[in-house]
Amino acid sequence: MIMTVVSVPLPVDEQLEIRKSRFCPDNGGNGRRISIVTGIHGDELEGQLVCFQVAKRINEHPDRLLGTVDLYPAMNPLGIDSITRGIPGFDLDMNRTFPGGSDGSFTEYLAARVVEDLVGSDLCMDIHASNIYLTEVPQIRINELHREKLVPLAMEANVDFVWVHGANTVLESTLAHSMNSLGVPTLVVEMGVGMRLTQAYADQLTEGIFHLMGRLHIWKDEEIAVKTPIVSSDSSDVIYLNAPVSGIFMKRKNHGEQLKKGDEVGVILNPYTGRILKRLTAPEDGWLFTIREYPVVDEGSLAARILKNKGERQ
Amino acid sequence: MKKELLYTIPSLYRDDFRIQGYRFGHGKKALCVVGSMRGNEYQQIYTCSQLVARLKKLEGEGLLKEDREVLVIPSLNPSSMNIEKRFWPTDNSDINRMFPGYSLGETTQRIAAGVFEQIKDYENGIQFASFYMPGQFSPHVRMMKSGYENVEKARKFGLPYVVLRIPKPYDTATLNYNWQIWETNAFSLYGSATDVIDEKSARQLIEGILRFMASEGILKEDIENSELSEPRVFTDRELLAVRSKTSGIFINLAEVNQRVEKGQQLACILDAGEGEVTERLYAPADGVVFFAHSKPLVYANTAVFKLLA
Ligand SMILES: [Zn+2]
């Protein structure tokens, strides 16, 4: 059943609607609920395939559904439809408008209605796809303020990496921070790259979602095996490689690869001269979990992130 | 005056990114003025460049104190303005959400860090700011209520209003907020316009800055203050918002600074197909129009006016 979460008129004969698709057993189910949210950033599309696959599997096995599954594939419908990351017309990042307010601006009103609708979920998952510049291995990012509640859930989500990062005031206006503060455990997934779909990652996360749904008694099935992710909560574990000069970046390694100290991760080229301006190398052994896809770099543009190898992990 | 290159990033295909500063006097770092940070802040760069011209003239007349240093930076972001883009050309990030910056971080974090390093030690900091919503303001001095704000000094501009803003999470990454944290007296100056040049508003802000400079002993002579009344100080929460309930074509009937009476019609919203009035907006109280929406279209749930009762 497709339901309207919020509907606002636009100036010229159009309604802006954020809709969700609700799945629950005919008898109403056991009241447990998971909400899968994606498309807050209109240029991040990996979650589209995940929503499709979750819906498809429920349609194939409706008898296995015990609780409620709410899919919100397009939190920022105008953005998705116009290839715009933020909310078009406002040049505003929707993920900086939460928790919103009913007497705030148009965008704050949308945010408030969405938050209101998500309250009551036993788990919320907000699926992102990095941005158009970077590719990420499937990972969950957790604000350290919420680590105790969220890390055990993230361990069951079939991702490769769980990154617990420091608290940051600016991030207080994200959907995840608002929901977690309201007591709705919300996991932020980053995977793949903007403007593209990655079948393997959608498959991987779909398995994780059904596994979590099993744990939450929303879905009954044979136990689905999930990966044990690498967990990092020490900010000094992560090495950032930023472009030291402006130019054209070409990656030499793929995300997910193990690196040895000195390995060439990518190069910055000068097409005028045929010369390599800079070689970016791994400063120590580690695991490449982020790599730049978008070739044009300014000085400072992020090119890669490497998780340092530690004794207990290979 | 000395023109100085404050920060630069070499580019592969475009001309280098350059932030230029204009330095007057030397010695005690008395005042830094920053113009536009976003590509659409035309009024801000205009006002700032007019300030440079004015200070040059005053310097030529020997009216600036020699032992006080003033730095004026008309633009932190020529790269965006030159292509009529509001935010950073490649990644659409906002420099005014990057302070205090990070010199090893992403491009706009580096720009913020590079600039902040050079402007954080001034006793006073002024930024010509713009609002995130399109509209016109009554000229005012705005400061974050961070606990470090100096309201007494803000009065010295002699602008009609001093607004204290309760910081929201994203405000903590703005220049104004970080200046205050680093113990600079920070003031954001809002004129009436952003996207268009408003000569009168620019002159008003420049006069305000000169008055401030006189009170700080940066100018040798006092500015004529006779006709100025005492500024009104209030927090942004005291403003009464008038919100649209519908979307459509916006016809504004009230001007910024206009005194209105309770029940007076301020605007109407028209149906974009049939041209009929779908909504009339009225003043909820007697007051002055402090902010007015300035776009031809309006969305529902937008604060189109803010009144000061
Ligand atoms: Zn995102």
C-alpha cells in the first residue's frame, strides 16, 4: 500500500509528495516495524535498488512477514527527479534540516512530517551512496553518542565496515541524529557511489536487512548468514588522502583492496603536458575503503580513505 | 593601502583561485572586514569594494590612525561569483559552513583555514552577510548569542537595529561564530539586498562602519552622529513571522522598513493558472516590516514577512 507522508502544493499546479510503501500481514501483524529510508540526497541512488529488492522479496513470500516494513525510496523527490543533491530551489541539503518544525520554512515542515511518521519504528535505516565523487565499501556510520545502542545492530547488517565517528555539532541536523535522539535506532549506511547502482552492494545490504528483520521478529526465515564487519572507533585509525594539487585524478586501486605501504593509490595527471603531477601512495599498510571516482580534483579534494591495519586484523 | 594576496590555489584549467586583501595602516590589528563568501553576494562585494575606495580616500587625507591596522577582503570566493554559482564550483560546499577550517582537509576547509589564520587575531571583525532565504532586510547588525557577543559595541554602528541570533547547530561553522570563539568582536552586517546592487543600502552600511571605526579610535575624526537614534536591540525570536499557507505567485504590497497596522494587508498569493487571489496575508500586529520575501513565486509554509512589533 502506497501512503502519502506529506503533501505540499508547489506554485504551479503540482503537489510535492513524500510517499512510503507499507507492507504488513493481512491481520495487521505483530506491531513491530522497520523503516527503510533513502534518497535524502537526490544524487545518491544505491538505495533505489535496495528498496526494490526488499519489496520484491516480500511480494514473493508474503507468508514470512510478521510485522510492518515501511519503504521510503524518495525522501527528496524533487532532487531525485532533477539530478540535484539538495532540495532544488533552496540549494539546501535536506540532511541539514532535521528535526524540522511545523511552523518553520517549507523544508522544515517536510522534515518535521517525515520525523513524525518515522517515530514508532523499531529500527530505521537511512541509505546513502556517498556522493558523485567517492565510492565507498558498504559501511555504517555511527555517531559516538549513540554507539552503545547502534553498534550491536550495525554488526548484524551485513556491511564490511562500521565506523564510529566523533560527535559534531553540525551533524545534529541530520535525520539520523534526530531519530536517534527521539529513541528510534537509526543506522546510516554509506555504500557505492552517487548517480550509479551497484548490484552486488544492493544484494549484500538486502541480505543484511532481512537478517535484521529476522532479529526484530518482522520476518521469519532460515537464519541468514551475515559478515562480521571491521569496526573502527579511533579517529587516528583512518588516513585521509587529499589531492595535494589540482588536476585530473586517476585511481590505481579499487575500494576494498588491501594496501601495502608505498602502494600507488592514484595519480594526478596534467593532460597538457603528459606528465604526472603527483602520485598518491599509501603512507602505511591498510585497507582502502573509500576511493575517488570523479576525476577532476582541486587542491584539497578527497582522493581516498584508508583504514590502518592493526595487529588483530588482517 | 597595500593590496596583498592572502590565499591562493593553483588550478589546472582556470586562473588561480585568489583571495586578495587590502591592508590599511599597521600595528594593532584593529578591524577586519569580509565581503562576499558566496557567489550570489553581489551587494556584499559591492559594499566592501566601496569601503576600500572610501578608506583609500580617508588614508590619502591622513584621517586613518597610523598605528591601527585594518584589513578588508571584498571576496573570499571569486571562483563562484565569476560563474554565477552560489557555492564552491566543484563540490557545491559553502565556505561559511567551514570555519574555523582545516588546513589538511577538503578544498573549502582549506580556504576557511587559510583565511581564518590571517583574520582571527583582529580585535573586531565585520562580515557583510546574506540570509539563506531570498528576501530584503531592514539594515541591521547581527550577532550570535554565543555568550561572547558585545552588544555595546554593536550599537556604535548607529544602524537602526541590533539583532541577537540564538545559534543553531550549523551556525557553529560560520565565520561570525568562530570569530567570537577566538575572542574577536564579530558583527554581521545585513543590508537590504543580496542579488542586486542597492546603492543606498551600501552607503548606509559604510557610514555605519566608519562610525564604528571612529568610536574605536581607528579614524582620527568623529563622524557626524546628530540625526541618529539609539538602535533597538532584540533577539531574532522576537520577530513575528507571517507565513504563507498556499503556494503560487507572490504579490508583495509592503516594503521593508514600512510601518504597518494590525490587520493591514501585506501581500496576496495568486493562482498561477487562473490569476485569482487564493490567499491574503495580513499583519498580525502593529509593527515595522523587518524582512520581506522577494521572489516572484512562493511556497506554502514560508515565512514571507517578519515584523518587529
Ligand atoms: Zn547522502
